[in-house]
Amino acid sequence: MKFKFSIEGKKTHDVGYRVLLVNKAVSLGVNNFYASNTFIDDVQTVSVMIEADDKIIEEFKAFIHSTKPKDAEVENIKIEEYKRRIPTIEQCMQFYQIEQYDKLIQRYSNSIKIAGKTEQ
């Protein structure tokens, strides 16, 4: 079965939600999983797509309703069936690695620009 979870609230980005969820998916043996930060009607949302058997979906659903990162502020969780392709969990983790590399490059680039300006 395929489902999409939308976790909405004042603070769902930059609190470790995607890492928390991908770790849970790995622990459950999920093969197809993807989570991304987005905005729905200007509200921070973590969109999660998962494909697994009914038992795993139910366990994942219970986890999402009972567990959140320390600084997260969740107002609503929506669940709907999902029809599209869901990438493998390995592809999801590779995307996260690339995202983190990009953040490091941006920070490094900005620090070089600042250092260059102060030396002139």
C-alpha cells in the first residue's frame, strides 16, 4: 500500500523531522520512502510518501502520531492514499546527503566571501 502523510504546523522544518522519519522507516524495513519539506497554504509541512504492507503502515502511522522532534510544533497530520511512484529509501537518503553537501558548500562559500571582504 502507498500513503502520503502531511505533517503540518508552525515548526516542522529544520527540527530533524525527515531524519527521524527515515530512521523509523529503515527500522521497519521499508524499501520505498521519501520525505520532503514544503509549504501548503504558507504552513510548514513535511510530506512523507511510504510504500509498505498494512502492518508496517499502521506501525508507521502510530509512530507519526505519537513521536515528533523536540522542537517541532505540529498542528495537523493528514493521511491519504498515494498513487505515484515512491523512490527507494536509498535514493531518499542520497538526496539528503546531496542536500547536506549543498548546505556545507553554501556555508563555506559564504565564509570565504566574508573572509575575502575583511582582508581587503
